[in-house]
Amino acid sequence: MAIVRVAVAAPLPELFDYRLPAGWLDCEIGRRVLVPFGRGRRLGLVVDRQPESAVADHRLKEIEHCLDDGPLLTPQDLELLNWASAYYHCPPGEALFTALPARLRRADTDFKERRRGWRIPIDARAVDDGLLARAPRQRAVWSILQAHPEGIDEASLREQLGDCRAALRSLERKGLLEPASAEVPLDDGSPPSAGTPAPLPELNAEQQAAVDRIDQTLGFACFLLDGVTGSGKTEVYIRLILNTLARGRQVLVLVPEIGLTPQLAERFAQRIPVERAVLHSALAERERASSWLRAARGSARLVLGTRSAVFTPLPELGLVIVDEEHDVSFKQQDGFRYSARDVAVRRAQMTDCPVLLGSATPSLETLRNAELGRYRHLRLRQRAGGARPPRLLLADIRSQPLVTGLSHALLTRMGEVIEAGNQVLLFLNRRGFSPVLTCHDCGWISVCRHCDARMTLHRGRGRLVCHHCGDQADLPVHCPYCESPDLRPLGQGTERVEDSLRQRFPGIPLARIDRDSTRRRGELERVLTAAQAGAYPILLGTQMLAKGHHLPGVTLVGILDIDHGLYGSDFRAGERMAQLLIQVAGRAGRAELPGTVLVQTRHPNHPYLQQLLRKGYGAFAAAALAERADAALPPFSFQALVRADSREEQFALEFLERARGHAIALAHQGIQVWGPAPASMERRAGRFRAQLLLQSPERAPLHALIRVLLPALRGLSGNRRLRWSIDVDPLEML
Ligand code: ADP
Ligand code: ZN
Ligand code: ZN
């Protein structure tokens, strides 16, 4: 085996052959290597070995370095990544290196790290610990330090003793210890916290039935856990996790949002006494690499993470759980455009283990798969532990006077709830003070220079900000067009509603939760914990607040503006609106207190709203599926989008015109080619965007077309200023 095939860390469709240097016997599959590439060198990963290469001998180059002590990825990990790279038509090197944590994407990965620590100075080693007889904390620290003469890092000390900073300070003052830096391997595990796990509530009949069904499964099966909000899906997860761990297997749990991991991680920590690893993009590089390695080496038994965690190597994987499976953030929207939910299902199939998709508002794709019998449909119809379902009410706001978007009906109810000592949650999916600033005299509006969009007024920061490209400008004092000083904010975002509520309910603590208010690290966690404990009678937020959180004191949920979701241009707008409404509504009345949800709308008779209110999400979804079937839209057909953008208006469209020609020439019968069409916001960040839609009643012919189309498109795009991409199973039209 003298030739290795290498996926090079670059967006190139090919694999490259390299020779092993003389004297090398082998370089295993799954190892990282440094290879000469073009005029430089690149990081790569060995994906295959062969006796010979199709490349002429004299043109073959040699591997320069073989990194790491052993393979980072197993053949099984590679099989999954190869599948995903082929399915999403993403270059193998790009897919592979997207799946690795950032620290492992660099050649100089250090697998050790230095951490701050402590040791006993040499001349103090003989000191009698009788001295510390009356200081038990110091004595505990001392005895651990004695067992580690070379020093121990502070984090490990804290893991064993809790917060021991006071004891450390006292010991240092007495000259009994000194700072020392300790070297720790990156995959050093944190042992599960000692102490007995919190008791498990007794499952109700539906929960137990779900657990039993899944536990009885040997090998692969995909389950949909379709449970109303607050029905105890997480308790079902916990039981299944414990049972799987008891069988000696690892468990992978995927959540859509970073914001959801602390709460779930905490709940797991209390109940599941094993080594865990958390993986999401807000972690420091070091922590992320550490989690990844601990999972890959098998020491972490439970892995909780967001989208990219789906590729974490888990040699003994026995169960995959995807929580809030309907959430669009499982789909990566750039580069390697995979759906972590769909990859999770495929992974379970390859591993031959069960996978569980949980949601109170399953996606229409998943419901269709359940209908077809591919997924097994498990239902939790009741809220757990005696909580009642929330009451949904529509507030018709046509010709009603509104106070910054709040109707009289909502304000009155809010007053009652606050008076009674309970919590209100208000939902408005728009951050900032107002979505546009306008001149009262000439009608000028604050448009973005780079996008077909308006700039949002952020009064706290005193800026105009474009939410699409991030461009910012100082707040103008005069109209830039007619110089009038009469500039007025139009409409409201969370910042403005907060202002108004503070005036209306003076002295009542209020927490605003959106991306602006939770910018600081740990802030979201802090506010949510305080909110959970009832610290804020009023909670106001964007969709950050809508997802999964358990807020037992909330008895009233107000949805300020649902209407933009009713008439969206995307065919999925209705589905998204329904999911959001039910999820936000689900924050109400999750404990003993019953909850009410007030939805403000100018379209109270809209069939979607009526269906949701009267019959619930299941009936809505059935009707929406019937509409999709009539229109032959997904999940009754399969789509891929070719997107293109360029600085000059014509290039993107011209490229897609030619792409269309190729697609039509190459396509088999049944495949439809729509477009090209400019994006609904055509110009964004200074680039003109357009798309071509490929649609097919069957999956296979669509993929066959893409396979032959892509090389043709690569040949077409000689224009360096043009960017283009392919998105398989797109969730968002531009
Ligand atoms: P979901 O994930 O479906 O929204 P959770 O698992 O968060 O629901 O459960 C909602 C609340 O009900 C939690 O406080 C949970 O501890 C409680 N709960 C869940 N199952 C039971 C049960 N069988 N008995 C009592 N309380 C339960
Ligand atoms: Zn003006
Ligand atoms: Zn912009």
C-alpha cells in the first residue's frame, strides 16, 4: 500500500494521491497529514490507501508529515462524512474539515495545555497538617496537593472540592503553597460530579409506553416523539439515555440552539451520573477540542451539542436524540450545507441504533415520513405532572388603539397577572428600537447602502444598524435629504416596547431577552435562571425566548405580531408561523398555574390561525400537508437550489441562465427547472443574488442530475467575481 488518497482542506471536488516516503510502512486511514500542494503545503486527511495510482509516477508527490499519534477518525466516521459530502454535493475536504473542531483544523495542534495550578513549596512539604486541624477546607486542599507534588491545576481542585478559593488564599498567605502551572492533556476528562443523582419522577402511561417502544428496539429505527409542549419529552430522553448508558453505549443529543444547552446540560448533570461533553460554537476552541477528543476516545459517554456535533466520533454510539427536530438551525446555511437532523438519522442507520426526533411541532417532512411508516410515530398528548394546556385567544387589533404595539386587552391582562404575582412573557420577533427611521417632512427612510433593506434604529447604541449586512451609521440629527430635524421612528422592536412597558409598569422588574441584550458571555444563562426563579414579572423577547425554556411562573403569553408569518413569500412561511406560535404559547402554564396565550392579529379569520386555535398543530399540519401534496411541493417532491451572487447585477443572473440551459439539457424527464429568479431581497451586502430551483418527484434523478451538472457549472464560472453554491433540501428560499 504505497499510495494514500488524501482529502485536502480546500473546497476542491477531487481527492489527491500521494506517495508514502521511503521507509514508511503505512499511514492509516483517518490520520491527518501535511502534504505539498500547489506551491505551498496543506493539511489533509487520509481517506483511503491503494497499491497504485492513476497519476503518473513522476508526478506523484510525497507526504511530508503524518500528524497525531493515531487516526482521528475511524472508517465509520469517514463513511458518514463521505455519505454527507456526496449527498450534499460538498467537496470531501471541505466536509471533513468542517466536521473537525477548529483546533484540529490546524497543523500545529497542541494536545496539551498549560493551566494555572498550585503546589506545595519544597520547604513546606514536611509541615505537619495538624496545623490545619481547625481549618477543614484548607486541610482538604492540602491533602490533595500532597498527592500531587508536581502541582495540580485549579480547575481539577474545584471539581473535587467545589469553590475553594478562600482556602487557597489562606494557604498561600501561610506560605504553604505556591502557584505552579500544570500541564494537562487536552482530552483530560472531568469525572461525573459525586453525590446521588436527583430522583426520577414516575413516568405517566404515555411516557412509559414511548420509553418501552424505543427500548425494545434492537438496531436501527427512527422514532418521532410528537409531544405537546410540557408533556415531558425530556424525561423520556433521560430514561432512554440512562438505559442506553447502562448497556455500555454512548449517547448523542442534538439541540438547535446554544441557548438551550446550559438548561439541558444542567438537567442531565443532576440526573445522569456519567462523564459528559458539551459541544457548541460559543465554547473556547480548547474546550471544544477537548469535548470532541473525550467523545472520540470513549471517555465521555453522553455528548450534548448543536448542529456540528452530529459528526462527533462516538465509537460506542447506542442512541441519537434530536430535540426540537423541526428547528431550521439544524440546517447549515453556508459552506457545507447539511441538515444535522437528516445526517443524524443516516448516522443511526449506519450505526444500527435507534434515533429519536422530538418536537411539539414536528416538521412536515418528518410527519410525512411517519405517515409513510418510515418513522414510528409516538405521541404524548397530555402535559406532564398535572399542568394543563394553555388557552389560546385571538385579539383582533383592527382599528384598535395600540400603545407601542400593545392592545388594551393585552395590557389589561398583563396588569392582572402582575398583580397576582405571576409572570408575563411577551414575544416580538424584532430587535432594536424601530425597524425604520423616517423623515416626517419629506418621507426619507433609513435604507441600507448595501442592501435592499432598511436600517434598524438602535437607540441604546445610538446607531442605525442593517440586520442583513451589519453596516452601521450614526443616528442622523437632520434628514440627510431635506435637513428637517423631524425624524421619527416607525414601528417597534423590543427596545421600544421595553421603554414603553417601563413607563406603563414603573418599578416592575422586566427582562428583555434578544441578541442585543445577551451579547455578554453568560448573560443569557444568568437572565434565564433568574427568570425561572420568578425574578421578572415581565419577560420580553425575540425567538431566543421562544425555544424550549421551562418558565414555571409564566401564566400569560402575549404574541405582539403574528401577521407577517401569515403571508410570507416562502412556501414554508405558514409552517414556520404555526411552529413559532405553538412553541411560544407552550411557555405558558407549564406548572400548576394555568396559562393563557393572547395572539394579536389583524387577520383573526385566517384559516391557519383558526385551525391552530380550534384543532391544534396536528390538524394544521395535516391540512398543510394536503396543500403541499396538491402543489407538489416538499415533502412531496425534492429540491435543490443553485444560488449565485455577484457585485454586478447581471453576472449572477447570466450564470444561472446558462446553468438553466445545462440543467435542461442534462435532466431526465420529470425534473423541473424553475428560474432563474432574483432573490426577494435582491441586493445584500453589496451583492446581487439570484437562484435557480431544481425540483423532482423522486430523489435519485435529482441527485443524478446534480452529479453531472456540477462539473459543467465549474467549467462555466470563469468569472472570479461570481460566487455560486448548491443547496440540497434547501430550507430557505432567498
Ligand atoms: P417537554 O420537554 O416536553 O417540554 P419537560 O420534560 O421539560 O417537557 O417537562 C415539563 C415539566 O414536567 C418539567 O418540570 C418536568 O420535570 C415535569 N415532568 C415531566 N414528566 C413528569 C412526570 N412523569 N411526572 C411529574 N412531572 C413530570
Ligand atoms: Zn426629509
Ligand atoms: Zn445592509
